[in-house]
Amino acid sequence: MSNDSKSVTFRWKGKIVTKKVYEKRVAQQKSGKRRKKEEVISTEGENRDSRDNHTSTDSENYKHEESMLMDGRRIVDLKTLGKQMWCVSCKQALSLDYIEKETRIGLASQLSVRCHNCLIINQVSTSKQRESQDKRTVRYDTNYKAVLGVLHTGIGWTHLCKMCACLNIPCLDFKTYKKYETEIGLAAEKVAKSSCADAAALERKLTLE
Ligand SMILES: [Zn+2]
């Protein structure tokens, strides 16, 4: 009988986890839902019908850390940000004073900015986005560049974190860093292979001459 309870496997989002982790995740989910409900109730009055007008958001991007408190510095692509600082509905200029939520994806941020005129929430990104290599998720240029910088200078993730800490920029976590590093590695391998093939072809041509 006692073996039965031991053999029960706990799964969270498809992955096998320990009972302790599973219980923790369930508790987190519950408190998250409760918080969301409270938020909806507290902002219902000012939202009115604007909630239906939200610009579409890819849920995949929003599983990352969310911070209600926005402090410190961020790395921003000025042109990319500037282009998005217009309300999608009434075309008025948006103000960064009205940021309601920030979702950080590594060093990049997705900002929910409320329009002061028509009160709808616009999604603004601080970095250019592109598809990941497997075309399943969205990747952010800022993170690619940061990881490239780490590889170029020969430092590591911890050094990047220390640098970010000094600059008061929230750093990208190790898991995100690794994801980007793997993709950059694959791309670099491709380039190296083709450049090797080119060099071999050139050598062959020169030898024949
Ligand atoms: Zn507006």
C-alpha cells in the first residue's frame, strides 16, 4: 500500500516533478489567480469596455517574470520604442508615465502602456523581435546581442549579471541566457561550416591552377 503513494508521479506542464515542487506550483497558481481577480476588481471601474480592445498578446511571451515595480534602468532600442509610442486606437502619442505593467523577457521588456486619451492598453516592446530558430517562440534582439557580447569578450553569464547589477539593469536569468546561447552557437556553427567549405573550394581551385 505504502508503495502506491510513492509510485505516484507528479507532472507539471508535461514535466515530471517531485511532490514538493508540484505542491509549490499549485500554490503559486492559486495565489496568482487570486491576485488577478483582485486586480480585475480594483481596476474594473476605470476599465469599462476598454478591456476588449487590448492589442493581442502572445501568451508564450508572458510566462516570464512580471514586475509591477519598475525601477532601475533598461536597455532600449530607441527607434523600435519610438515607433510603438502611438495609440493603436486613437493614434495619440503614448506616455511612459502611464506604464501599467512590465513583463521582462531577459533584458528586453514588454510594457503595457495605457493611452491617456481613450484608456486602452497598448503593448510596447523595448526591443526588436524575431522568430526563434525553431519558429515556435519569439526572441528579442537585445538578448541576442547581450549573449553575443558575452561570447565575444570571453566572459560568462555571471560576469554579465555583475555588470547589469552595477548598471542597475535587471539581468536575464540563466535559463534564458542558455536558450539564446544555444541558438547563437547553432548559427555560428552553420557560418563556420560554410566558410570552411568555401576555403576548401578556393584551395582546390588554386591547386588545380
Ligand atoms: Zn488612445
